[in-house]
Amino acid sequence: MIYPFEKTVFLEEETNVLAKSFANEINSGKIVVINGDLGAGKTFFVKSASTVWGITNASSPSFSIVNIYYGEKKVYHFDFYRLKNKEELFDIGFNDYINDPNAVTFIEWGNLIPGVLPKSRIEINIEMLEDSVRNFRFDNYD
């Protein structure tokens, strides 16, 4: 994938294929921020990507803030949607998570607390165009 990269998908299965293709290209130590409206497919994207590494139990971390999955890669899966402030993240050791070179870190709703995001990251913005049609834009910030 050459960044910036943009793709419109029309079916959930196309999102699944896109997520798996993306997962095959990223290495441990990467931070991936996924933004989009409610129902855009952020968690679905993480679930699909994680299956590439043998992870089948990925779920939304809305209430727990972070879920940890183990497979061929370790995955930290954050959801900033319910956070009130950045201090909540630091209380759970956010910096330790995002500095783990042995894990891929996904952050849903990263746009809600942009001040804590590392400068080096991949950002995926999902725009809902209609029912099952989504536009994905991938940008790499180094």
C-alpha cells in the first residue's frame, strides 16, 4: 500500500479483504488510528485485520477502553469514544501500550483526543457514503 491510499468499498466482504490486506503489510510497533462516525465499521476493520494473526475474539473496547489480544502478533485495541479526558488514558498506562515494539496498536476514535496520538502513525478515516458503501483513506504520518 502506498500512502496516501484511498478505496471505496461496496460490501462488507470488501472491507474484510481490505483489512486483511492491510494487516499483512503492517509490522509490530505500528500505531493505527481509525476514525469514522458511529457504525462506519471501525471495530469490524480491527476484527477483520486481527484474523490474519489468528485472533478471533476481537470486540469493541468501548467500556473497557482497551482490549488486548494474543495471536501471531499481540494487539492493543483502544476506543476513545467514552473517555472524558486524556488523564484517563495515562491512568491505565497508555504510554506503555503505544511504546510496545512487540504489538500493533489500534485506536478507534483517535480524533477525539488528538493530543495524545504519537506523531508516527497510520491514520484510517472511514466515510459512510450510503448503506454499505464506505470510503477508506489511509495516511501515514512519520
